[in-house]
Amino acid sequence: MNGTPRPGVSRDPAAVLAALGAVRSPDSGAYASGQPGASAVRCVLCGHAPCDCPPFGTPGYFALADRLHGRTRGGGA
Ligand SMILES: [Zn+2]
């Protein structure tokens, strides 16, 4: 079976984002305070609400994460 999480790697999105560099959504304040619009919080990676990211762990997901951090993966060569 593919996609087995490594030990110590949380599947919680907030923890995953923290591990990626603690980048916060501009709407995270509203989310944290439990405001009614929290369900429409924009994803920090794709900027969509609801989130429209590829599944975590896929090349597309990491491309989004790298773009967010201003990195490029260099084609892997
Ligand atoms: Zn997303």
C-alpha cells in the first residue's frame, strides 16, 4: 500500500504546514478565532477556498509547496 505516513509525520494539515516552514494563511486569524467564515478560509498553498490542492505527498503538492517558499525543484536532474 502506498502513502504510508512515516513515523512522527502528522497528517494534520496545520502540522504539515508548520513542518513546511510555518507559513500561515492570511485568513488563519479568522480561522483560529472560530469566526463563522472559517469554512471559507483560503488554502495557504493553492489560495482556494475550499482547498483545491493535489493530495499531500504528490509531485503536484510539493510543486505548490515549493512555489510558496520561492524554491524550484530544478527538474530533479
Ligand atoms: Zn490547497
